[in-house]
Amino acid sequence: MASIPTIGVYISDFLIFIHPFGIYGVELFFVLSGYLIGGILIKTYLDSPNFGFRELKNFWIRRWFRTLPNYWFVLCCTILLYKGMHLEQSGKAKLFYFIFLQNLWYPHLLSFFGEAWSLSVEEWFYITLPLVLFVSSKLAHPTYKQKFMLKVFIGYLLTFLLIRFINAFHPLNGPEQDAGIRKVVLFRLDAVMYGVLVAYLQQFHSSLLYKIKNQLLILSILCFMWLHYLINNQSIKIETATVPVLQFASNAFLYLFLPLVFSLSLPYAANTLSVNNRIWGKAVTHISKISYSIYLCNYTLLYIPFFYTLKETNNYIIGGYYLIYWIVLITISTILYHYIELPAMKIRDRFWK
């Protein structure tokens, strides 16, 4: 008689199943960030008679006040914690993390704070795209800002698509795709751009997007299912493809299609979803506010130390640990939002509107 599977078996199978979805979540994060912050950049550029260094500096300062105080605080806490637990001995290399130099065109210098690679991509994107728009405007003196802005956006996107395509012939960082391409700033700056382009279309062609939002959502779901099938069918892997031709295709095009597919769902989400329900709305609003702190704390600061000394094999006790972990994570994230993020944003809004 076959034994009844334990909770541990189900948990193990579930974690294997959802593993790629963590990677998909980062791609969705890029697209959403591009849509939200790209909309701010578009409005700033259009509302400024002369998009100058003052507007550029203001955009950067507002971004940095939103992201850096909490990031630096969590980074310092993580460094001290890991030093106390003797989990990481490399000291000076951590200084690169403070200015997002840990993965510019090379893999992360350390395994330490590995999830920070995506924030590094974000920060460099929000430095380079406004700067390119600023320099291009000064050189070209455009008459029609709307069309000029679109040309700059498309040129920026194509530049980094071309860089990744060229790299696919002879990968700069070796065959390991996950560390050598997916998590490297130089090869991922286009990922945020898809959300910016949707924000552009929403600004100037909102009626068209509203008409086709359902079709775009269906296309997004079908394409996502197709990509998920390819990734999990042992043909194309997110880490490294095994067949040379498929590896080239994966290195060159996988990180084009993943964020692009998610961007197709944005018009539907922007025009349809709401949180009007009182309980549901409050929960979603709160999670959205503390989501940045959750991102910073969830793995390196909490998950690894939390389970580092866990020797328990009882599945129910392990399940209880996970429950406590999430309670602690949400509590700490809420505290960080109220006492670091919110005060920093109030200072920002007071001096840099």
C-alpha cells in the first residue's frame, strides 16, 4: 500500500513549480516600474518649456529620496548581521553596493544581497534614460516634443537590444545565463523601457489602448503560457539552455519577450482593475506601500538568517516557521515604511516638488 505523501512532499513540489514565477515577478516589476515612473518622466518633459538640468536633477533627487534611504539602511543592517553570523567575509567589495556598481557589465561581485541586482538595473535606467533625453533635446532642439520623445525611447530600447544580441554570439560573462545576462545591468536596461512605452501610448493614444485592452490581455496570457512551456520543457531554460542554437536564441531574445509579454497586460490593468472594496482595498493599498521594504528584506536580511540554523525536519514545525517568517517580514516592512520611507518622501515633497 502506497504511503500518503507528507506535507513536505507537497511543499517541495510546489516550490519547484513556482520557482520560475519568482523570476517572472522581477520582469513584471521592471515593467510596472517603467510604466509608473516613465509616466512621471513623460509628464515632466512635456510640462517643461525647456527640459533642462534643473528638471533632470529634480527627477533624480525625487527618485533617490524614494529608494536610497531605505536601501542604504537595510544594506547596513544586512552587512552587520552577516558579519555577526560569519556568513560573509568579503568586506570592501560590499562598498560597491552603496553606489550600484556590483553588477554593471559583470556578475554580482558577491553572493551577498543577491536580490539587489534588479534595483541596480532600475537605478541605472533612471539615471541613463532621462540623461539621454536631456542631451538629445539639447542637441536636436525638437519642435514636436511628442514625436521626438518617442524616437529617443525607441533608440534607447534598440541600443540595449543590440548589445544583448551581439553578446549572445560570445557571452561576455561565460555560458551562465542567469548570473551573466539576466542579472547584469548592461544587458537588462531595455526591460524597464517596455513599461515606459506603454505609459507613452497611454498618454497619447489612451482611447486606442482602451479599445484593444482585452485583446492585448489575451495575447499576453497566451504568449506567457507559450514562454512558460518553452522554459519548462527542457529546451529553453532561464539559467542556461543546453542546445547551442537554443542557447543563442535564449541569450538574445528571452529577456526581450518576457518583459514585452507582461507589458501587453498593462492597458487592461490600468483601465479595469480597482480596489474599491473596503477590506480588499485597504489590504492591497497597504501591501503596495510596503512592497519596496518587502523586496529589500525578504531574502538576504530575513529568509537566509531565519532558516540558517533551522535543523527541524517536522513538516508542521517548518510550516510554522514560514508563517512566523511572513509575520515578521510584514511587520518589519511596515515599520521601515513608516519610519524611513515615509519621512524621506515628506522631505522630498517639501523641497523638490
